[in-house]
Amino acid sequence: MVAHICQSGSRGLEVISLAECRNVTDVGAKRLGTCTLLRKVCFLGCAYLKDEGIVELVKQLPHLEEFDLGSTNITGVALSEMVAVCLNLKTVNITGCKKLNASDDLILKA
């Protein structure tokens, strides 16, 4: 599905929500990197999404402003990379991310 979105001429896309698309994986997340104008991305409930996909995506889209990663399987590794690369980041949702440690939210506050 993600590949189809990016191949269908949607490179000018600025906002995308894949909330509750439970089959989105790291491979699919990386493919969103071809949508170079994305500012807001929602992966809420994408339980198969892990650090690898997020790290690769933020490298391709350093201008992201809003990221919803609620109920994904990311860890502090993805958060650290996101904060280091996405200098325009304003909002990040990590609610329900069970692989995060209690102190990982401090990464976002720094």
C-alpha cells in the first residue's frame, strides 16, 4: 500500500496518516522517503513498525514537523535519531510504545 501511494504521483504529499494500518512495516515506512515534502506522518497503531524504518525515514525526511508513533515498537534508538536529524520537529506522540523505557521521553525534551 505504501509503495502504491509513493508511486502514484503523490510526491507532493505533505501529510499522511497510516493510522491503524497494521501491516505497515519498516520496509513500507522507508518507502515514504520518496515523498520528500512530507511534514506530518502518523503511524499510530502500526505495531510492526520498529526502529529501522523510522531511522531510515527521518534520514530521508529531515524536515518533518509532526510524528505520531503511538503504539509502534520503536525504542529510544529511533527517538534519538529523530531528534538529531529532524531539527524542525514540533510534536511527537509516543503513547503506547511498550518498548520505550520510562526515561526515553527525556530524549524528546532535550
